[in-house]
Amino acid sequence: MNLVIGVTGGIGSGKTTATDRFQQLGITVVDADQAARVVVEPGQPALGAIAAHFGTGILQADGSLDRAALRHLVFSDPEHRQKLEQLTHPQINEEIRRQLGNSTSAYTVLSSPLLLETNQGKLCDEVILIDAPESAQLARAMARDHNDKAQIQRIMAAQMPRRDRRARADHLVDNSGSIEQLLLAIDKLHAQFLKRCAAF
Ligand code: ADP
């Protein structure tokens, strides 16, 4: 497999803006959130395992996943959440590996909000953290999602604290400035990675 660069960050940090830039530069971006959706589509093994464990009450009439019902179930009980993760994480990793294996770009980006929290980080050679002050995360996520402040704050509180993320990343991209500055930082990293690939 070629060089895999992980990109992570908290909600509103600028992760999507950064990975969109990599894509514009011709780099394949594998999205862990998208892989997580694929494995619970009808006919996929993870959906069968979820229904076998939690009951068919988490399915809609057409056999697809009732996300709201499942969310309700796992938010109310940490053990349920753990079980759901046990059932889905291996399949998500497998789907990510499959997509990474299909990439033909010079190197590949794996975008995941849970890169450092799960063993998805092990799929990466290096990890970039898109880092912004919490006040900026909050303001930007609120403007983007039209969500209320409390909702975004709840999500931020459930995510890994900023200082822990910063301690674990190989490359820190400061996104406290303008979008143009963020794009420039990504362009610089891209040039660095291309050089590394050429030296392989
Ligand atoms: P994430 O994917 O990490 O949740 P996004 O890349 O979607 O974050 O960024 C959140 C919002 O903030 C988006 O609307 C994006 O356009 C905006 N944004 C990102 N970086 C900046 C920046 N440096 N200055 C102002 N707005 C930004």
C-alpha cells in the first residue's frame, strides 16, 4: 500500500476544508464516516449483526437501519454503545482498507474524526491534526450546521480533548487564521508528501 496520511480534528476544526483541498490536488480521500455508512447498508454483514443483537426494532419497514432508534438506544446506555462499536468497527476498518487499497493517487488521505480514538490511526503512516481554538470550532460549526450552541458543545465535550489530540499528531496544522492560510498549509504538506513518495 502507498503512503497513507490521516487527517483528523474536532467538529468545526476545518477537517473537511483541508481534505477537500487534498482532493483538489488529485489525492484520493477515503472518508471513515462514509465507510461507516456503507457497512450498515442493507445486505452488509454489520447490519445483520446489529439487528441480531439489538432486535429488529432498529430496522425500518424496508429493512434499512433506523438510525434514530439506534442512536436513542446507544446514547442511553454506554454498554450498548460499546457493543455497537464491537459489531461495526472491524467492518468499518475492512471497508477503509478496501478503499485505501483501491487508491491510485501518489499517496492517500484517510479522513476520520475518530482517527486517534480508534485503531484507524494504525492504518496511517502519519497523522495531521487540523487544530483550531475551541471558540473558533464552536462559532464555525454553529454557522455551518445551524445547530444550537448547546448541541455543538455536547459534541465537543464527547470528543477527545484538544490537548490530547495535539500530543498524538505528527503534523499540527493551525487553523486559527483564514481559510487561505489553511489551504496554504495543506499545499505545503502536499509538496512534502509528494517528495517523500518520489524518494520511495
Ligand atoms: P470539520 O469538517 O472539521 O467539522 P469544516 O471544514 O466543515 O470542519 O469547517 C467548519 C466550517 O468552518 C465550514 O463552514 C468552513 O468553511 C469554515 N472554516 C474552516 N476553516 C475556516 C477558517 N480558517 N476561517 C473561517 N472559516 C473556516
